[in-house]
Amino acid sequence: MPDKLKQVFFDNCMYDFCNFSCAYCRGTPKLPNQNFRVPERERIAQSIAIVDGFVDFGILKLSGYGEITLVRGYESLIDLPGKAKQLITNGSLLLEERIDHLARIPDLTICLSLDGHITRMNHCRTGEDEEKLGRILRTLKYISSKGIPLEINSVLTIYNSSSFGSFLDYLSSEIENFVCFPFPVREFPTKKNSELKPTPQDADKFSRAALSHKYRRYLPGQAYMERLVRFLITRKREWGCYVPHVNIGINPHGDLMACSCGPKEILGNIFTDPESAFEHKARMGKDKVWQECENCFTHYEVLNLFFESSISLGELVRIPTFKSKEVRDKLSRLKPK
């Protein structure tokens, strides 16, 4: 494969240990003190180096199926020159001295997963633990005070959808330089999460806040919110998707996933035969659709809207992750003419 693949995101999901047990998580959390092999920081660094050798990507998304801040020295993983960076975290382990260090890393956005500012809204993440939620909210404020751009990833459930406006009121009164990314609770092959999905009444109340001009500056764009509301009503996908063709994703085994949003199809392994894996990725058909696509809606929908020309580049770069010149240039080059 003579030329590097051109992609927007590298979604590095090598780490699958977590200190939370969220109700809607796709699997059973593994804790580092159990008898599981903890991937060393060097192994994750190796995966980044391998992908960087085959793929010209703009954004390193360091998330995993767990909590990456459990990895000792994770800051060095995210500090990749010449790339925009996303650090996905539940915020529970971000100490002030670590945040101070992260504030010195250029083109970094912290994506903090938070469903609400009160225990009922954040029920799926922290239950009734007010102290845990309070600690996360204090961390959120400290991140903002250090000037680090923030994206708040909020999973919409029966617990928070109808009160979403109050959450935005809270965020806008407490922090600056943020965008809140709401998306529906996911449906996985092994976990349907049907009991957590917002009711039609919840969706109606959510839409009033989501489409209100009052909150527009804190959200990913009107087109995104309109499509999200439509999905909450119909509960099925009615449009195409560019995500498998502009994002690279690997799982904890180093398998290159056909799509990082749910389908089980594997294209190869980056540790055992990276060239073959990336060749399969390069040859993947543009019309590829999986069963999981019908119920899929994630924050990546903003990319679809951009590539469909429903969101302009100017609107997209309001979102912190896409602000850097390198990412803007890559998006412009990848967009279909």
C-alpha cells in the first residue's frame, strides 16, 4: 500500500479497564486489580506508532472501552505532535496536577462523559452517589478554568432527556468554551438497553430544548439536533453514513474494525499483519451496511452532516475537536466534490 490512508479520526480503543459500571455500557467492566492483563502504556504507544505509519489521520481519539486515565503516564500517549487530540474520560480520576499538565498539550480537547448535573439525570453513570458526581462537576469546572476546550458527551436516557434544558442552563452558568454532544443510548447485540430509551414524551420535551435558539451556541449545530430529534422519534436510521470510510478504529486486541461504532466485522490485526489490515480497509466498499447501522446514532453524525453539506465547515469548527488548521484542511480534502 504505497500511499497512506486519509482519515479524519483514529479511534484508539486499546484500553478496556474501567472504574465505572455504567448501566448502558456495552460490556462488563474490567477492573485493573482483577486477574486481567492490563495493556501497558508502551503497548498503546506501539499501536499509535503503527497506525501513524499507515494512516494520515487528523485526530487521535484516545478513549477505549474503559477509562484511559487509569493508565499510568497516559499524558504522554495523548501528546502526539502535529495531530489534534481527544481525551475521552469519565472525569473521576483527573487530579488538578494532571489537568495542569494536559493544559500544556496543544490542540487537545477533553471529552467528558456526563449525563446531567443532578443524580437522577446522571443515574446511569453514578447512581445516587452525590459525592462522586460532585467531584466530577468540580473537575469539570477546573478543566474549564485552565482554558482546555471541553466537549460534554451526554447519553440520552429516560433519566435525563426531559430535563436536558436544565443541564444546559447549569453548564452555561458554570463553565466556558464547551459544546454539549447529546446522543441516544446505544443498542448493542448483547445489550439492547430498551428499558433506558427515552419515551415519546421524553423526546418531545427534549426537542423543545434541543431546537431552542437559547441553547444553540452550546450544541453541535441545528442540523445535528434536528436529525437527533428525528432519530429519537423514529428510533431508526434513515440516512447514509461516511463514518467507516473516514475513521480508523482498533479494539483492545489491536484488531482493525470495519467501523468503530458497533459492527463486529474485523479487517485484520495491526500487530500481526498491519499491511494486510489496512489494505482491506482501503478496499472496503463505500456502500457497506451492517445490521447494527439501523439503530446507530453517535456524535460522529456531525461528520456525516458535513460531508452531506448540511453543516458548513464554519459551523463544524465551532466544535473544539475540529478547530485546528490541520483538521480543517483534512476535512476539506476528504469532502466529496
